[in-house]
Amino acid sequence: MIDASVWEPKDGLKFDKKSLDIIKCDNNISIMAGPGAGKTEILAQKACFILETELCPWPYNILSISRKRESASNIKSRVSLRCGNMLSERFHSFTIEAFTKSIVDRFMHILPKHEQPNEDYNLVFNSRDSNFRDKLTFDQLTIIALKIVKSSSTLMSSIRATYKFVFIDEFQDLNGHQYDFVKEIFCASQSVVTVVGDTKQAIMKFANALPDGFVKFKLDFKAELKIIYTNFRADPELKQFIDCIGHEWWPINAESVSSNTECVPLDKDDYSLLFFNDEAHEVKQLSLKIKKWIVEDKIKPEEVAILFRANTNNNYSKNINIALLEQGVLSVNESNIQDYLSEPLGKVLISLLCLLTRPRDIKAWECLRDSYVYCSSSNSRHNDFELTRMLNLTGEYRFYGEGDIKTFDELFDITIKIMNEFFYENLKRTWIQYQQGTLMEETFHGVLEELKEARNISCSWAGAVDLISGVGAVRMMTIHKSKGLEFEAVVLLGLEDYSYFRFGMTQKKLDEERSTVFVGLSRAKSKLLVSSAMHRQHTGPSSFTHVNSIINDLGKFGMNRSRVDKLDILNI
């Protein structure tokens, strides 16, 4: 145990006094944090403080709830990195959907028979497709989970006794049903609850994210509100630009914003708002610019992100992907693969594929080893025997050198063989989300199908594994998927009415889309391009009637606006 008075942030990281107070606070607290303010790191350090000082002694645990799988995975990885695997085993990270689903799957029999869903129910996204028995929406799942905990004081007490501390990340994106569920369990309990979010990043409004959630939490949980706004991620001039935009769109308490909100022109070499005649010219010029970043500015490809408002049928990603390939730059559309790779099974699969496709990969082996030991119920001697057998088996079937000519079907069969032998039952027993439904099968086949596609543009199986892992490739995703991530350089592609205001314009809609754009802008650390095309293949002529207010604000606070004609070479 470390005494709280001498505890210091892990890995030599430095925090200002306000952030340190948050890390060490042992009361209910709500944190409004600006983009780049280090929300994930603050929560990870707070978890370390709680565990290492034994504010949360064994056998108590910390529950962390997020809205997205990748966010739940990211914070779990960060806590493991900061305080080691042994302590981090008591840090349980779920999405809110996974947590409520675990309650329903394990305890539905508490309810009267007529209120129980079928044991083999499926989840659907549209309420019109649900029937509350074998087809449930996530909201219906949450309502059932709430009924279950209300019906059993024993279960309620058990959950409270298990989790002495609770973190809720992306709090602004919780909807009313989810908030009611959290409130029912943890309000007026001995559990200490910390919520973190940013009203400027509330991009789950389409999922009925709770308005004024911070106010409700403050009143219901008697919580103190803390605001950390400083963007530590971005270069100073970009930080000032983002702060100014945030202050313009959502003016809040003066103490929360930068003292300097005067607009300063941004360097057009690094930050520009670009208008192209058509999509073909746009992707050609952007691909040249991205290649320049990689070759001349020495930015790693995976540190470059191309973000879209939406990417239905790959309408926005397919052409820029081809243009980048013509420049010798690989890219990966993470909108498909990201959910799979944030799963425990996805991490195991990628590590196994790394071992199978190259002579040596120490990090991949360590991930496989740690995952096996974590999930195994056997003693250490038996684990050592099984790990040696696993290592020998992967060595026997490796796909590198001359073996790289092997087919996808061969790799598929070998992967299934090793997963069946060492991981499937262990993963099912350990991770609640695999104990019911088809997520395990979907994740396995999803990763392998992405690998098959990646092999078509990679020179080896190892290259294909790297590509779907985002190594050595420009990363493409929706803005929604980019939350919590950061990149050296960002291209925000498709700032037009069709993407943002296709179904009309209201003040509420404008506020929502400002939030979306703000998330995209704030992913960048040193370079940011915003791109619009006057004509696109799937939309025809572009309209800017509604999005113009956003465009004008970007220009107002210093972003250079440039019309790039067809004969121009993008030289910025």
C-alpha cells in the first residue's frame, strides 16, 4: 500500500492542481473536460490512486462504464499500463450496454415469467423491429435491467458491495433510461461515483442523450462539479483556435475557458478549409498532401486520420482510399474493424495472427500469454505446460517466408484450431458478452474477413495483419468512432449539407452538428484540413446553405479558406 500523502502520478506524468485534486477526490464528482484535456489519462491515474492507496481494498472493485466499446477497451488498457496487470484485474470496464445486458442475462429469472425476455433473445436497433420477447432494443434491455435491480434488494446490495468506486466516461452521451439505471443502483449508496464528459462532444443526441445530465447528476448525487478545459493535445495555435470555437458555440462559465479567446490567423500550411470543384480533384490533391506529410514531415501513416460525418456504403472513403493507393500510401477503414478489435477476442485474434505471420513478435506473444493466464482457471504449472504447447503450435504453423504463399482458407483453419484449443471456452467463461448471443462468432468472422480483404492490397500476410491493425496505414473512420483518439494530422472530409443537414435545419440540429464538427477538429495535434467538394458522385451538386454558419465560424477564428481550382496543385 502507498500512503495517499506521498502517492505520485504514474510514469512521471505531471498534472496541474485542478487535475490532481480530481485524481485524489474520494467524493462524488462530475468533470466537464474539454477535448485534449486528458480525460482518459486522468481516470486511469485516479484508478491507480484508488487501488494503490487501498481506498478500494481487495476484494472491492472499480466499475468503469463507457458508451463505446473502444472507449471501454482504451481505459482498461491505460489502467493496465499504469498500475500493472495484478491491480488492474480489479478494474472492470464495460460499455453501458454490456453491463445492463449482463444483468439481464444472469438475473432475468428474478422477474415474473411474463416480464422475462426469451433466453435466446436478439438485439435490434430499431424499435419497430422489437417485440420485447425475442427481439429487444438496447433501451428495452436497460428498462428490463432496471426492473431486475428494483425487484431484488439482494442483487442491488451485491452490486454495490462489489463496486466501491464507479467511473462513467462519456457521461454526456447517456440517455434517460441509462441514467435512471445508474441512479437506481448507485445513488444514495456507499459507492463513490465519478462522471466525465464534455457537453461540446455530445454526439449521441440521435440516441436521446440526456439533456442537462450534469445538472441532474449534481443534484441527485450531491456531486461537486469540476471543469478542466485546457487542451493539452494540440499545438498552441490550434489549441487557441479550438478554444475560441468552443467558446463561440457554447459560452459557459468564464473560469472554464482559455483567457485568450482572440482569433489569430492559423498557418495555412498546417490548417486550411479547402473547397474543390469535384470529388476526383479533392481526393487527388488530398492524397498528395497526405503523402507529403508522411514523406517530408515524417509523420507516421497511422498518425494521419481521415474523418467523415457518415460513410454509408463507403461513399466517402472508397475514392480517397484509391487515390492514396496510387500514391503508394495504404489506408484502413476502421469504421468496420474498430468494434471487433476493441473486444477481448479481437485482441487475442490479432496477437495470434501476428505470431502466425512473422518469425517473431514478443508483444503479440505477451498479449496471448497474459490473456490465456487471465482467463484460465488452471493452476500455474498446467498453464506453463499449455503455454509451451501453444508456442510450439504457432511455431509449427507459421505463415512467413515461403509459407506466405498459403491460402486464406489454410490460415482460417489454423486460426480456428488454435482458438478452439486454447481460448474459446476460457473467453466465454471470463467475458460476459460471449455467454449469450453471437458476438463471439461475429467478431471472429469479422476480423478474418477484414484480413482477407486487406491481403488483396498487401504484399504479405504480415502486412495484411498490420493493415487491419492500423499499423503503417492512414486511418479512416467516422467522427463518432474517433472520440477519445488523437492524431498528428487530421483531414475532416465532406463538410457539406448532405452529410450534416441532409434532413433539414433547426437550432437543435445545428447545435448537434457543431458538436460533431468540434469532435473532429479536436482530434488533431499539429495539422488540420477541412475539405468540401462542389460535386460528389453519390450526392450530385453540393449544397452549403445550412453548413455555412459552421464554415463561417471556422474562418472567423483564423482558419484559411481556399478555393482549389482544377488546374491548381495543392501547395499549402
